[in-house]
Amino acid sequence: MKRIIMKSVAVMLALACFVSAAYTVTSSIPTSISASAAQSVTLKKIDGKWIAYSNGKVDKAYTGLAKNEYGWFYVKNGKLDTSYTGLAKNEYGWFYVKNGKLDKTYTGLAKNQYGWFYVKNGKLDKTYTGLAKNQYGWFYVKNGKLDKTYTGLAKNQYGWFYVKNGKLDTSYNGTAKNQYGTWNVKNGKVVSKVESTTKPTTTKPATTKPATTKPSTTKPATTKPSTTKPTTVDPANWSTEQIVDYYKKAAAATKGKSAQTMSIQELPAILSPLKGVIGNALAKSSTPFDGITGGYQNLTASDLTSASAKASGNYIIINMNAKEQIDGAYGKAKEGTTGHLVTVLDGVASVVDALGVSAEYPEGSVKLDYKNGYAKNVKINTKTGQIESGEWGYDLYANVNGAKLSFLTLRNVNAVIIYRVKYPA
């Protein structure tokens, strides 16, 4: 499902970004440039020196990766620079360079002008969260970037470790928590789980001797047992926690297919002529998927603004509304207040990466605002414990302002996408 959403929104955002970019770049850049039109800068040897060529001409201003018959190399101000080690960029993304040459064997932290990032097999990996290493030690990485604000437990291939302000702290001794519980930490490494100290009750059985009174000869009463059924709490009186718990169990038990649809409510004026084309592309990508939408396993009462349940024969009908969720360039499809109820995007970064386009996202340059998230008329069979029907959705307000796509800077690109899910498909 996640890939389908990414593909669908990629169609819309790609058109929005590239068409809008034609109106925001400087006059020295042709307005007809697109991702597929971007060309590699090549290296050519002249008088014993490797020089950068762009569009058939010497490019003395170019700094980044350039290609020759031997591979990709780092170029600074138009010339091969074998002294450079770090991250460098071409039209395919950011890559690790060692002594001037792209190194596909490297996995770890590497640096560019924007900070330290996680690299896997030579390429920047924005999906990674965990511990990673450079020459200064082990550091905490979130969505591919070193995060100096984090304090807590984090994992690498050697186990779980205690991190303070983004760096592994081998001086720490004590306890720390993660999603799996509370752990004892020694010299910065998790060594064991903290066990409950509550002891079982040791009260001895009573030693009172049995009474010696002779049994009564009175016959037992012949009153029949009551046939009154035990009382149950009306679902209308359930707490939000009870509603969420019942919904989660039903969602997990449901195995059919759901249908999804996407449509455009609002586009920049310059894209109005393309609305039909983009809408058709989104419609074609709206294919069925397995199971129930969202990261419902992690849904909690705190994710919701309201929830209600009511009994209807052999069914319980549930309605829920999610709190607004705002993501940046990076996100997780089934995380967040809306994502726990209805699957959201992995983030614009994933969308653009899926297109094979190089991009940078300064802080605040991308805003994905998920509003009006809901699950409506979710009908759960009380006998099978499965969802028989229901509707889910949200409205996505996307804004890109200041993100750099290849060599284009996007300014105030807006769009509104309506996402809907129906079960069964």
C-alpha cells in the first residue's frame, strides 16, 4: 500500500514541482529542464589533467561528482580533486567519496556542508534510524541524519547502547527505557532487563479446625437457578480506550482487500490545465491492497479527537476521528496520530527519491499537513470479531517552499489531495 501511495503522489508532486520550477528559477536556467533532461557532468583529460565538461563545454564552476570511463570522481571548481573524502552529489543523489573517487563499499557516517549522514554501500540512506559510526565514535541517526538532540537507547549490530545528546555514552551506568521495557545499562551497554520486584503473596492458609456441628437434615431448597444473563456494558458507554482496543483486535483479524482512491481538490493556478491528466494518473494508481489501512497496532486513545461505538444487532459500529498530523520531508507511512488510523506518506523525500531525482530539504521547506483523518461506520461482527465494512480517509495539504530539486529551488508549491479507503474493496 505504501508504494502505491508514494507512486500516486509522486505523479502529482513531480508535475507540480517541475512545472512550478519553471516560474521560480533564475533566467540563466532554461525553463524546460526536467529530471529526465538532466545530464551527467563528464570528465575529459586535457594536457594530463581531468577537467569537467557540461553540455560539451568546459565547466570551471562545477563542484560535485563527474564521470569518465573509470567511474565517478569528485570535482571541485571544474577539476578532479583526489584529496577530498566525504559526501558528494550528482543527479542520482548523494554518495560517499574517498580520496576523490566514489566508494560503493563504504557503510557508516559521512559529512557534507549540511551535516553528518548515514551512508549504506556508498549511497546516502534516508530510511535508516539507529547507531552509526565515524572516526569520532558512535552516534544516533534518525531518518539518515545525525541527531544530536536524542538521549535514550539505540541499536546497532552489536546490541543496544545508551546515547546522550546523540553520542554513545560509555560512562553511563543505570537504567534506561525503550519500546521493549526497562533495562540495566553498564558502561553504556544494555546487559539485562529490569525484572519486577513485586513478590507473590506468602499468606499461609487458615489453620482453623473444621466445625464439629452435625450436618442438618433439612432438605436442600429446590429453587431453580436464575436464567438471567450476566449484564454487559453497552458499547455506547465504552471509554475511548475500550473502543480503540476492540477496533485494533478486529482490524488484526480482518484479511480481505481494501480499495483506495485519490483525487485532487486544489492545485496551483499554473497547473490547472493539467488537473485532468494528473487526476487520471492518480485514479489508475488507486489499486486494492490487503488488510485494513493504517498502523492500527500502535493506535492509542491519545491519537484521537473523538471516538464512539454503538450496538446494532450482531454488530458494533465504530467511528473515530484522528488528531491533525504534520510531517516534513521525512516521515513514516504508519506512524503519527493520523498514520495510526489511515496510512500516510513516507514523506516527500521518499516520493522524490522514487522518481530518481536528487533533492535537498532545508528545515521547514516541506510541510505535509494531514487533516480530517477518520474511520467511519466501521462495522464489526461480534461473532467473528472481524470488520465487515468501513470507510477511512484524510485530506492532505502539501506545501513545498525552499526545497532544492536538482538545481531548482521550489517556491510555494501547494496542492490538496483527498485520500479515501473503503473496505471491502
